Amino acid sequence: MSGPLAGLKILDLSRVLAGPWATQVLADYGAEVWKIENPNGGDDTRKWGETYSGQTLDENAVVDGRSNNQSNGALTKDQQGDITAYYLSANRGKHSITIDIKTHQGQKLLQELAKKADIFVENFKVGNLAKYQLDYQSLRKLNPKLIYCSITGFGQTGPYAKHAGYDVMIQASAGLMSVTGEKNGVPQKTGVAISDLMTGMYAVSAILAAVIHRNKSGRGQYIDLALFDTQVGWLANQGMSYLLTDETPTRQGSTHPNIVPYQPVNCADGLIILAVGNDRQFKDCCVQLGIAELADDERFDTNNHRIAHHDLLIELMEEKFQTNSCRFWMDKLSEVQVPCGPINNIKQVFEHPQIKARQTKITVEHPTMGGINQVANPVKFSETAIEYNKAAPVLGEDTDAVLKARLNFKPGELKELRRLGVI
């Protein structure tokens, strides 16, 4: 069964994480993604962290419908191996095409692909693609229906438009680190590149909105998306608290500025997370702990009162939590649907029974590494189930196949482009 975006073709010139995350989601939904990579090394993340070299392909191995012993398009030893967890995490389902965009022939190839594409995604520095005639103004003349999404650190306008922007500096400059970390500690970044990932998700929704607009109007459009804007946008309640009160939010560790108790608590053998979201849950929690009287105490009977007396309340509750184990209290609280849970490491996450039940861990066949485990897309469609038919590609794996199928190139023409270093 085809995915919901089957038929959409995406020309993807993005690298690293924000753009690739967006195009991976779109690939999961069925779009055909042409990932354009530099012939000399490809996406930066192919070398970020430990590399895993796959099994060596023999002359009879088949990759994407092509024998490895074909004279045109055969994978080199470098292309067969040296792939990282970082790259694998964000490039599933794509077709890798190696084109040198600095060459005139390479630019012409991309312009021809842009004529065939529905969506163009890039994260080059502001203005860089104009010198290759691959900017929106140039490509819209060739394809007025093209949806063109530019992802940068600070956007296309404003005094910081020319500044580079990586996730950690965006977390810092856009306020996230100021509210992340222990109350008396130093600002902290999150454990994953969340500004990149959220920008990628905003890109997905913006692109799909533009597709709907195009279906109505027949016109493509330009999407200007910045990591900085995205990060400020999803400061959410923290940003709104400042705008309403003019008081600057501060780090709270793992406690919550607006809900109590909503934090780790100490049991006899470790920590669990307690997430009490309303007065009913607080009362039930107190009953299970054997301190029902606290729910009627005027210092704790409402959420705002609990915020005002946070430290005392947690002290009283932890006296009870420390009389028994994490497992005991999680079972007791779950009986009355008080949200709580363990603080799992990543190994424990992938051993969680929900992972198996929800099929969150999948295996995808890679052309050189065999079956590799991946995290499934969390969306579950009832009518157009996601099919995982293609792992993150090795460098240049699909160059010949796509150029033959989409631009009608002949083997001899591809051989000449390869000789010239264009592909």
C-alpha cells in the first residue's frame, strides 16, 4: 500500500539534522526523496561519531536494482562502508545522488530535477544558492508550482541572517538553556539536538500546508524557516509567562514552575517521576501514600497553594516514598491512575514492553550492513500504513537509477559525467 504522500517528489539539498529530519518524515509518509550529496564525502553526519563499515559487496550483490559489477554506478569501497548512527537516524527512505553543485553541469542537473520536483529543501547559508541559480527566484521560473523550503539558523532577514547557527548555540541564544538544568547549576543543553528536531517538524507541517495551498491555487511558494524562531516559538508556557509577568523564568531542575508535585521523588531504592496534574490526582496520591490529610491541608489543597509550599510538601511526601521501593509505589499509584514512572536509560527504553507492543523498534535492510535496527516513525495511519523499504542510503547509491528514470540519461552520458567529476 502506498503512503499518503506517494507521488510527491522532494529535491533535498539539506545536510546534518533539521532538514534531513524533515525529509525523512516525508519519506516515511511515502514521498520520493532525492538526497543530493557532495561526491567528496557526502553529508557531514556520515563522519560524525563512530563509523560502522558494512559487509563488503561481492560482484553479484544487488543495490537498488543494480549489480555491483556494472561499469556505471558501481559502489566504491568508501561508499560501501563508513556510516554512522547519526546519519542512519535521519536519512531512512531516501535516494542518495552525488552531484557537485559547483560545476555548471551539476547545476544544470539540479535545475532539471527541480522541474520534476514538487518540493525543494535546503539549508545553505543565506544567499549561497543564488550564485548557482538554485535559489527560489531562479527555480520558480522553471517550476512555478515548486514549494521551496529554506532552513537557516536565523532566517533570511534581520541583522543575524548571515550568522551560522548550530543547535547548541540556538538552544543557548534562544533561551532554552536558561531554563534547563539544576536550579543552582549552570545552564544545560538537552540530551538530543532538540532545536534542530523541532525545526524539522515545523518544516514538515509547513511543507504539507503549502502542498494543500498549491492544490487549491496551483501555485508553489517559499518557506523561510529559522532555528532561532522555532526555538523561541516553542518556549511555550515559559515564554508566555515572561510576556504576561515581565519576570524572567529560571532553571528549575526537573521540577515544574507551574505544577506541583511534578518532579523526581526519592523512594527506598532510587528515583521515580511523579506527575500530579490536578487536585483529584493529588488527593488519590496522598491516599495511596497513607497521608490523606495532606489533601485537605490548606497549604496543599490547590495547585497554587502547593506551588507556594513546594519544598515542605516534597519533604513530607518523600518521607513516605522512602519507606518502600520504586516498583511498589509505581504499582500503588498506577492503581488510581496517578501518573508516575521510572527514569529509564536508553537501554531500558528499548527493553520496555511498549516498544514491542507498539512495534517501535523496526529492522530495515541496508545494502551493505544487512538488517539494521531503527526507531519507527511514531505516526500510525489506519489506511496508509508506513512501509520501511529503504534504509539510509550509502553515498551515491541511487545516482544512476534516478538520473536514468527521471532525466532519461543513457549509460554513456552518466559515464562521461562521472569522468568529469560532476557526479
